[in-house]
Amino acid sequence: MIKSELVQRIAEKNPHLYQRDIEKVVNAVLNGITDALSRGDRVELRGFGAFSVKRRDARLGRNPRTGDHVEVVEKAVPFFKTGKEMRERLNPGDPEVAEEPPERLRA
């Protein structure tokens, strides 16, 4: 789903709202998440998931076409971890998502 499809679906479920207002809200939320990540903050949406930034160290890479070694600079990459409710909805009946934590995580 792309952003315009998300706006359209929200508009269909909320006919009392103007589509331009929905678009402004969606843009505001996405810009808020982006701004927080650019400051290095973590954004958590309970039941949905958490956005954070991970650092990838500089390394020596390889050009797959020529085989030459190239320097790859350090960079920040966005990371998303799904929330428990989302995992449960995506994997109903999956024993790995069950209420009981796995053996290795029990205290």
C-alpha cells in the first residue's frame, strides 16, 4: 500500500472528513516519525511497533561487477520492530507468538 492508498482508505471509512485533511494528518504523522528518527529518538506505537535508528559501521566492501574493493562509509539506517499485537494478528495460532515467553527468555 502506498501513502495515497492509505489516505483513500481512511477517507472511505470516514466520509465526514475531507480527504485533504486526512492527507495532512497522514503527512504530519509520517513527518513526525521521520523528524524523531533524524534526531536519534525512538518512536513506539503500542500494538503496532517501534521505529529506531541503527548505525552501520564503515567497512571495506566489494563491487560485485568488477570485484574491486571499495570503502563503504558509516551510515544510519531506519529499523522497525513489530509490536506484539501486530505479530499476533499476522500469525494467528502461531506458538512462537503465544502468551508464554520462550524458554530462553524466562527468568
